[in-house]
Amino acid sequence: MYTGNNMSVIGILVIGLTAMCGHAMAQSSSDVEGAKAASRAFYSALSVIDNGAALDKVVAHTSYVTLVGPRDKTVRVGYDAWRTYWPQANKLYVARKISLSDQHIYANGNLAYEMGHESGIVKLKNGKERKADLIVTNVYEKIDGHWLMISHHTHPKPK
């Protein structure tokens, strides 16, 4: 299992490697736009409370897709872990409306990452509402010409 410290190191390595590769290949505006479209599709699908089918359309079906939620203590790795997480998580909610602000996105070749602030409201089945106030890092990969999410990592915004 990966800990939060390991994830920080992995995140820094991904960003560093992407930045180093940036000297060899300039960021393409069409790739940035493609990654932004994938981000919009993810946040739209996130508002759908279903068996995970909406989110299934925006994630890569790979063995290396990862997911870390705001209260997770482990990293979920692989499409099977992703596919089984969302139906279980969605059982808690009646509604979820999350949006991304302060988006910073960088694309290089077939990889892109974004960082930003997730905020919104989730309504639980018990009638309570919770405010979402999270920091997020998302990673996208262009597979067969389509940008798909390969990593979603959120944690509570420091107060």
C-alpha cells in the first residue's frame, strides 16, 4: 500500500518528469483543450449518482489507473478497483455537485495533469448535506486519440 508521503513523492516525480520532457516537446494547445474536455466530462459524470457507468466512460480501462479519495488511507490501483469503488461510494449519496476551479493544466504528448480546487455540495441519503472543499490532482492520458483519466487524487483543503 502507498501512504500519503509515497503519493507526494510519486506526484512530484510525475510533475518533474513531465517538466523535463517539456524541453523536448512544446505543449500543444489542442492537447490542452483535449485534456480540459476530459476534465469537464469527468466533473459532469461525477454528478451522476448511478452504478458508476457515467464515470466508467471517462476513465482509462487500464491496470495502472489510480484513485485516492479525500478520506482514503490507501491508493486504489487498476481499473477493477476504480470500477468497484464508485458504485459503493454512490450508495451514500442522493446528489453530488462538484466543480473544479483554479484549474492549472499542462499537457505534453499523450499525458496531461491538472491541479485545482474541487468544491460543491453532496447530499447524503440520511438527508445531511456536506460541503466539499478539496485539493485535486488529475492525470489524463491520450489513448487512441481520446483523453481519459488515469489518476484522480483528492485531499481536504488545508484550513
